[in-house]
Amino acid sequence: MAKRRYGGGSVTSYSYTAKAKNGRGTRKVTKWRWQLRVPLDPDSPDGPTKLAGKGGYATAGEAQDGLEQARAAQKEGKAPTLHTGTVGAFSERWLDGLTLAPATVAGYRKIVRNQITPHLGDRRLDTLTPAALTALYGDLRKNGGNGAKHAGEGLSPNTISKVHNVLAKILDAAVIAGYMSVNPARHPTVTPPRAREIRAAQDEIHVWTAAQLRSFLEWDRDDYRDPMHTLWATIGGTGLRRSEAIALRWSDFDAANQRLAVRRAADTANARTVKNTKTGSARVVDLSSDLTQLLTQWRSLRADISPTFATGSAFIFGNDNGELRSPNEVGRRWRTRVQKAQGTMPDLPTLTLHGLRHTHATLLLLAGVQPKVVQERLGHSTIAVTMNTYSHVMPSMQRDAVSRLDALMGQ
């Protein structure tokens, strides 16, 4: 809790969570800061003021000494300034102290590395302004791309919005730590891309028709004799995310009731490890009779290789050693299959593995399944996510609804 210790200014404590020194778990760290009101314009001592200060002190006494030095400097006409650390240096300290899921932290690090540090890394925290952030987002729209493939390309509204969200979190932490008086990212003049703009700029979803999906799966099974056929059929028949499907264990498969329990997902940030699902909650997905039979046969095949591959704790789609597969490896194998299939079926559109999930959802909606049911199968956090993602299906659903109404009215 903050404690005022000096009449002309203040010394306060603040706490944050950091990694433990041994690298395992977390620890609570308490630091101290001083703050002092100073003239906004040094030449107008009786005019508007701003809050200056500095944090990071180990003890209240050290912060008190810093406050007294600042007051002495102020009397001599030298205006105290905020912490002179840079955006880049503070961002790295902030990232090191995060206790979020590894994949989330990895995503934050990528944004800091590719977009924040190149543009603002050397900028002092106390000089960052709303105008500077507005200029940053404008630059990112024009040529914010990084890396060999996209260097110099403009970023999408969705990516810029993510950059803004991460930067706002970093600067919130800088304000709490006493390194800044206000967060410029929260200023009303700073306007990152809005939801409407993000949706308008999103790439069109590509899916296969029911006939195309059926043809591919038949080719994959009969002609290509793919040992990963059951995995593709499972994703196509359930709409599971790639990372969820490869993290399934045999204990999640209920053949009697034709169900799969989705309890975990492969962690893309840490090889051979699992994490919670994207929404953090488990769900149950009903299976067709054909898919239930296919999974039952697959379990028998795995047991023939090794009895341990069919135990309840074994991964359903484990690799040749029974270990969790890499999501990237599975994605590469899918692309190879689609390319080979196109040699036999030249009219088959290119489709990503995530597009197979979209295909499942689209086919359900076109078949008249309620969007709420689709949401539950896909594991979306809200029905709004489902409706926004598959808005391309809505016109067909409306036409079907009108036709059904006509039939009810005898027209």
C-alpha cells in the first residue's frame, strides 16, 4: 500500500511479480519510487504542473534520498525528470517478469522484437507522447513488416491492434513502477485500428465443399495410404484445432458414447509439452459412427506397434516413439498431402490445416446446425466469435430460413 513520507512530494512502494531467482516459479518484488510536482514549463514556475518521479529503489530510504536530491535540483532551477530508461530496456524487463502461458509470452516477445524495439527501443520512457504512438501506427501501416519474407510491407490492422495492446500493457507497468506519470497509449487521441476495420481487412476464409473433403479423404486413405489419415479425418469431423487434436490421449476417447473430451493442447512455445485449451476450459465433442469406428481401428493399429501406444495416457496421434507431435511438423505434412492430392485432383483448392477446421464449421452451418452448437464444438469463447468468423455463411442460412418459413405457411 502506498505510504506518503514527505510533505513536498511523496515516496511510495509498489509490487510486481517476477521470476524466482532459481528460474522456477515466481516471487513478489517490492520497490520504492518518489514523485514530485514540477512546473510544466520551467520558465513559468507558477503555471501548470506535471508529475515527475523515479522508481526502482530497493528501500524507502534510497527513494527518500532521491526525492530530496530532486527537490534540491528544483530549487536550483533544474527541473527533475522521470526515469531515463528506454522503452526497449523496460520492455525486456517487463517480458522477463511475466507469468503468463509460454505461448502468450512468446507472442509478446515477437511483437516487442519486430515492431516496438525497432521503432521505439532507444526512446526514453519519459519522452514518449501520444503523437509518437500515432506516428508509430502510421509507419506500421506503411512498412512495419519485419523478417525476410515481409520486410518493408505494411502491417494489417489486426497486427497493429496487437502491437498497441502490448505497448499499452508495457506502459501501464511503467506507470505503476513510477517510470512515467501517464500512459500515452491510453490517451484519447491515440486511435489504433477498431474492430470494424480489423474485420474488414481480414483474409477471406477458404474452405472445401463436402464433395472435395470426401474426395480428399478417400484419396488419402486408398491411394496415398497415409498413416496420418485418421488425424485428418478427426479434424475434418470435429473441427478441433491442430494443437488440440495432437494432444488428445486415449483416455479422452469414449467409444461407447461416441465422444472426445478436449482437455489440452500442444504448446507451440515449448516442444513436447501441453497446455490448457485456448479458452482455458475443456469441452466434449460428439463423433459420428464412422469416425468412432475409425478411431477404434486406429487404436488397434497403435496397439499392434506397441501396447503402450494404446494405453489411456498415450497420445492418440503420437509419433513413432509415442511422443507428442510438433504442431509445425503436422502442418508441413498436411501441406505435402494437399499438394500431392492436387496432382490427381487439379481442381482441388489449396487449403491450410486450419482451413479444415473452418470447413467443418461451414458445412455444419450450411446443413442448418444452430450456431450455438457450432460454437460449442469449436470451443469459441463467445457466440459472437463464431458469427463474425463465419459471416460468409449467413446469407445462405437466411435463404434457407425463408424457404422453411414458406413451407410452414403453405406457400
